[in-house]
Amino acid sequence: MKTRMLKIEGPGKLALVEKDLILEDDEVLVRTFQSSICGTDKMYYRGEMPPNEKYPLFIGHEGGGVVEAVGSKVHEYQVGDLVMSFSRSCTFADYFKTKPINLQPVPEGLDMRIASLGEPLACAMHSVLESGVQIGDTVAVMGMGFAGQIMLQGARRKGATKVIAIDILDGKLKLAEKMGADVTINPSKEDLYQAIMGLTDGKGVDVVFEAAGTQESLNACSTILKHNGHLVLYSWITQPVTLNLHRWHQNSFKVITTTLVHHTKYERMVWTEKAMRPFQQGLIDVEPLISAEFKLSDITEAFEEAVNNDEIIKIIIKP
Ligand SMILES: [Zn+2]
């Protein structure tokens, strides 16, 4: 099967190459309905490589589509099944192939536009479900990108009485307000610590989600969390950072790492159905988080926009 596929040749260097996909016995061939750009794809584009990875690379892990063919040893899927990608399957392509374990079935009745965002949605929702947020809590979300906006809505649904959105970009805070944030704080304009203490009688928040992925945001999280609070770590940080762990120990934080796809694949298979349920039930608003749509042939422009326009939340790519 011939397909166009995105190849990243080096920092800022993308090429849409023609590839012939040869299906192995234990693989599934998927016709792409939609893929999308993740924060981690932007890292590869910017040259912020994690250890042990080298260019050239074929990236793209978010996406969904229709099963076009299956190898003779595949029993999990049939031609015509709707699936979501949960691993690096090179989804920036007309077609992609992968092992069945890297896919999940699309939940019954879920629109393909939302289902194709299954991986980032399930990861963010798993974070919400595992965060320990309880009725009556005050919750802070650090970083109002795609995941942060889901966490904000999820924390509200779990019964948080006050949800505080934090970001250094006003556009993202404005969207957070629309998504239901009670308070928004821009730490580049006001003192975050003072603002949080003012909102929590000097105690700090019950739960903080770290979804910004910088040294500053991680350290800020540990200043605004209350004694014994839940520090929910979501971001993937590929570069070394310096952390002040004093309060992690002294105030006995409960630290939880929550990105679903970094748990075992078997755990992911168990969790995905539950993590996708709130989207299936229409409890979380996803459509406002889709900032732009590009054609696969315009993928270079899409990456440029994703990297240079700070107000962008999620860009989707259609073959
Ligand atoms: Zn992702």
C-alpha cells in the first residue's frame, strides 16, 4: 500500500515522503481519518530530543481511522473496524500500519473527529481519574494547553469547588475561563504564590496538575500545594531540570505520575474504556480545543503554526 508519510530529518526539517507499506502477519493497516500534533511532536521538531533517539524519525502517535487490512495472525480487529492510535504508528500519513496492541477500538457512538484524539484525551482523563480530586477541593492546573483544559473540566466534574487555571499566555487563560475556570492567574503578571494563598486562606491548593512541562512550572507547583496535597505530574520533560524538593519531603506530597500511555500497554487497555467514557457521554467539551485543521500536504505549515503561535491548543491534520 502506497502512502505519503511525514519524515522528520532534523530540527525544523520536515519532508512528506512516499512509502510502500508492506503488511506483516501480525500487523493492522489503517486508513487515516485524522491525526494531530502533540506537544511531544513539537519537541522533535524543535530538536529537543529525548535521550537515545536520533534523526531521521517518522513521528505521529495521535490519530484514528478505519482498518483497511489485517495480517493473517491478527484476531483482534477486522476490516472496517474503527480504531484509535495509542503509540507511535506514524499517523501523519494516508495509511499507517501497526501491531494490534498499539490500537484501541473506537468507543461506541463516538464521533471520529473526537475519537481520533483518543490518545491525548484518554491520557488527560486518566490523569483526572487518578488525581484524587474530591468534592469540595480547590484545584490548580498549571499549563492550559490541550491536557490542561481537559483536566480543568474533569476536576470540575469530579466535584472541585474552585478550579484555578494558570498559564503565562492570556489567550489560553481566556479559553480556560470559557471552559469553566473560577479564577485565572498569569504568573508573568502577578505573584502566583500570593494569589493562591489569598484564595486558599494561606493553605495552598488540595491538588495541582503539572501540565506545562518546565522547570519553573514544576517548582511553582511545589510552592502552591498544601501540606499533604496531591502533585499530579503529567508533562514529559526531556531535558534535565533543577528541582527544589524541600516541600515534596517536608510537606509529604503525594506525587502521582499519570500519563496513561506510559503505563504498561495492558494497563492502558484496561483504562482506556473508562478514560474515554466522559467524552462518549458528552461531559467534556473538546471541540473548542481544536484550534486549526490542516491538510497532510500542508503539514510543514501546520508545524510552523504549532510551534510559533502560542495561542494554538490542538492542530488536527486530515489526509
Ligand atoms: Zn501525544
